[in-house]
Amino acid sequence: MNVFTIFNDRVQAAIATLAPDIAPEDLARITCSPPRDPAHGDMASNAAMVLAKPLKANPRDFAGKLAAILGQDPDIQSAEVAGPGFINLRLAPAYWTGLLHDLLKAPERFSHLTIGSGRKVNVEYVSANPTGPMHVGHCRGAVVGDALASLLAAAGFDVTREYYINDAGGQIDVLARSAFLRYREALGEDIGEIPEGLYPGDYLVPVGERLASEHGTELLNLDEEEMFAIVKPVVIDMMMDMIRDDLLTLGIRHDVFFSERTLHDRSSGESQIDEMLKELRERDLVYDGSLPPPKGQLPEDWEDREQTLFRAADYGDDSDRPLVKSDGSYTYFAADVAYFRSKFQRGFEQMIFVLGADHGGYVKRLEAVGEAISGGKAKVIVRLCQLVKLMRNGEPVKMSKRSGDFVTLRDVVDEVGRDAVRFMMLMRKNDAPLDFDFAQVKEQSKDNAVFYVQYAHARVKSVLRQAAEHVPELAAVDPLEAPLHLLADESEVALIKRLAELPRVIEGAAEAHEPHRIAFYLSELAADFHGHWNKGKERTELRFINHEHPDLTKARLAFVHAIGLVLAGGLAILGVSAPDEMR
């Protein structure tokens, strides 16, 4: 139901009558989009300028011929040539009210598209180390990833939400030692201050208490390896339960929790990493060689020796990457490669990673892995989220996960609410810094974006409740039976045109992987609706309930109902509620 796509198709149909042999790749470059100045019309086409060269024609002359054909379309009020060869189209008023009728009849066609054609997409987001509760630093990636997954689902993709559990490696050893210390505390030992390098947070106290309850003093007599075998599964499971509960405060549920440990597991013979390395050798994607020392600070996994290397540089990375350490164990990158291989084997055509800004160095290597493993059949897309600057009383809140002195995600949600957190995290593009001002987020004014949008939906419901109370016979009329052609005021038509933009916004946002575009659109729609409502206070003829014109009242109530449908549909994509009233 993208109106711009609909008329782009009509432009191309007109082209076919003038130039039936034009190449498909030339047609693919033709667009219909909103003009920079709304006074020029409803949409502009670049068709004549795109085709002038292949047709060896003057763009304005060809535009004039196209405009003459398009002007015969009953849905087009005027088709005019502008500038070097743009074709400005102004649609007939009946087309816009017809579009409003279509929206009322099938609102899901406006907020749920088919451009994805059911293609399988994996969106991995959050994936925080399971070493403690979620803090506010995880919040933005969690919201962006979840909204992006919903956006792609709305665009017609088959989406899987995935969380990668980093439950292997040195940080899990530190976590187990920290939990063991709390276990000794639960047994009555005075452990004093938490030693440097261990996790000091009180969130590990329940882990120690559970270990003490289940095992008594028996763990005290075990060596570290035996202790790890018992403590690690317990602490990881409890940390992941905590993380899932934290994410639920934001309404976030993942479909898959993928354990890194499963990539290393050799219980049935070869591990998945072993299998990956064997496959890469057969495909000549790895070799034994040495790397020159990189410029600047040396990365932790660099070794001055011959080693097993992945040919990442052949696929766009800055250098080849080591897969095996000097002690024969696998690098973190080896697990990353095996993990991508798992996703590809599960049939995903797109793998989207939502990562923190500190992971910028991973982008090229992940893209290289995707290109090499899939042979170009699957695409890796990385979206980096910049930091959120959390302000309280004019001062930034400091966070440190290791010290235990940090603001949790739950703290923020409890203070301002799920809806405010989700919406405000999407009020900037993911790669732009974001200031989260507690005072502004709790303010009930137009300066608070989430309040302003939710208030627009509540105002819609208020209008419909008042109509049911004061003109019940009119409010009960099926919106599909309303005489929508009576909606002729300039402000009403502008609002209808804004409603019609939603499919195009969803399509563009899904293609660019930018869910913040939905938040921007809803803010604009809310501003237009509030502005129209305010005009009704000054011009009584614009009020939604007009006792002297019952037919116009029916049309306007249907119109308001449509606005509510679009607001609710857009908020649903963002995971934000659409309240019937504001308190």
C-alpha cells in the first residue's frame, strides 16, 4: 500500500508506451518521492532525467510526453514538468479519501508489508556477558535490536531474535571464582573486601546461598577444575535468568539463546569449531603463516609465530585473522566464525548484529566471515549503537560493571517506565550519541516525544468517547460507511497524506535497518494531529463533532479513527503501548 510505489508503477507503465525496449536496469533507477517543497505537488518522478541518456532524448521534452500520458490518469489531478525534467504529480482529492477508506478497511496493509517475502533474517542483539544484571549501557542496543526485529517482521521478513551467550573464556572463570567466594560467605566465612579482579556485586550473594544450600561444604575440598564444573553451570544459569528478567522489563523476549559453550563441546567427537576449521581448510579459506605486527597497540590475540590464519583480507578485512593460539586452543574469533557458520546452516539470508560502539573493529571481520563462509549467499549487517549519556541532577551517572557501582537497566525502567525508555532510545539514529534526561522523559509536554505521541493516541480515544456520549447515533456508524469525500479542508487532506506515508516509511526504515525513522514519523504525525485539533478550538467548523452537519461528523470520526490506527500500528513496531487515556 505504498502510494509512491503505486504511482512509480504507473509512471513505468506510461514509459512502456513511449519506450517499450528500455532496459530493466534503467527502469530500476526511476523513483517517485515526495518533492522538497510540498507546494510543487504530492510526488515527483525523476524518470525523464534517468532515461534521457539511454533514449538520447532531451529530458524536458521526454518529461512533457510522459506528463501528457500521466495527466489522463483519473487519479492524477495534474502532471507538470519542472526544472531540468522532474515530473510533479498532484493526486486527485478522491484518491486520498479512497486511500483513507482502504486504511480503515485493512489497517494491517499499512503497517504490515510484504517486501521481505518471508526471507529469513537473524537479528542478534544485547548478547551481554552473563556476569551480572543488565545495566543502562546495554539498554540502547537492546531497544534498537528489538525494534529492528519488529520492523523487519512488519516488512514481511521471517525474523529470529537471538542472544549469544558468551559463556566460555576467561570472564566466566572470574565469574565462577566470584561466586565461589560468595559461597564461602554463605557458609559463614568472613570474606572481607572482594579481591581486585573479581566481581563484587551483591547480585552474586543468592548464587553463593544456592550453592551452599545444595552442596553444603563439599565444594571446599575440590580443586579449581572440579569446582568450576559445578559452579559454572549454576552461576551462568542464574545470571541468564536475571538477564531475561531484566529484558522483560523492556518487553524484550528472544527466540533463541545460543551458548558459546556448544561451539567448543566435543562430547560427540568433533566440536563445531573443529568442523568449521576442517571445512575452511578444504575450501582453502585458511592457511598456516605469520602476520606482521599491526601498527599501534598490539591486540591480545596477536602472536609472532606461524599460526593458522583465516583469509579475511581477501574478503575486505584489514588483515588475515588467527584462529588457533600457541597453546593449541582456539581464539575468540574462531568461535565467531563457527557461530556464523551455524547461522548460515540454519538458513538465514541476513545476519544482523547490533553491537556497542566499542565493537567498531569487528565490523570488517564479521562482514568478511559472512562473505567467505556463505560464498556471498548471505549478508552480514552490523549496526553500532553509540553510548547513552545518562543525566541525573545535571551530573552524568558513572557506571562500572566490575566495581558493582552501576545503574541497572531495571533502575531506569522503574523510574520512567518501559514506554519512555524504549521510545527515547529510538529518538536518535543508532550511531549518534544520545542524552537521556530523566527530567525531560518524565515531563508531560510536547518537548517529551513519547508523551506527545502517546497523548495523540489518547486524544483520538477521547474524541471517540465524547462522540459516543454526545452523538451516539453518529459514533455508532461503521467508519467504512462514512462519506469520506467530505474531508476537504486543507488540514484534513494534509493529515490524510501523512497517514499515507506510513508504508513508505516502514519500507525505507526496513531497507536501511533504521527503526528510529518510525519514531520520527510518529512524532510528525502526532504534531500534525495536535495542530489540527488546536485549529478546531479557533475554527468551530473544523471540530470533529458538528451537530449541524451529521454526515461531516461521521466522516471526521472515521478520519480520527484512522489516525488512531496508524499511531497504534507504529507504536506497536517500536514496542510502545498506545494508551486510551493519559494519567
